[in-house]
Amino acid sequence: SIKLLTMTHLKGHLSESLAMTYLLKKGNLVFKTIHDTGCVDLVAIDKRGKVHLYDVKTSLNYAKGKKKGRKINRALTPLQKKLKVELLMVDLEEERCWIVKHGRREESLETTKK
């Protein structure tokens, strides 16, 4: 059989879909970049007209070792920091999204369910 998507790619696509739903429900206009690799996954324009650049990341826990069960920390690249990209984290199991700015959560968890 032909394997079209790896589990990692599937999770990435699901996370981006949930992130778009999250941003749309908050009243943003949302645009997806055409590149699969790059420093920005989504561009959003909020209700005030401010443009936001997002890197969407699936929230994962360490599977083994001393850190088993703890969240894997995600960091922005130097270019992303320069561009003021924000991390938009997605928990696929809970269907929750949150935005991380400057290394700390700035918005409370919100579910995409409803």
C-alpha cells in the first residue's frame, strides 16, 4: 500500500486546521502560507486590523527518559523572533489552542469544540 502521510505530517495538518478554527472563532481573517517549510504557518488579521504571524506547533510530551510526561518546550528561531512570530500551540487530544508570546502563555486555553 502507498503511505501518503506519515503520522507526524498528519498531526501537523490536524494542528493547523484546529489553529485556523481557533483564530476564525476569535474573529480573525486567516491565511495559510503555501510553503510546507518556513518560519510562518499562518497569517491572521485581528478585528483591530493588526497582522499576526503564527508558527503552529503540536503540543507533545516527552515519551521517555527523565522528562517523561512533561511538555516538550518549543522555541522560536532567531528569524522568527526578528519577525515577531508567535507560537500557536495545539493540543490535539483536548482540541485546545493557546498562543505563546515571549516564552510564556499569554492567552488562556480555549477549546475549538462547540
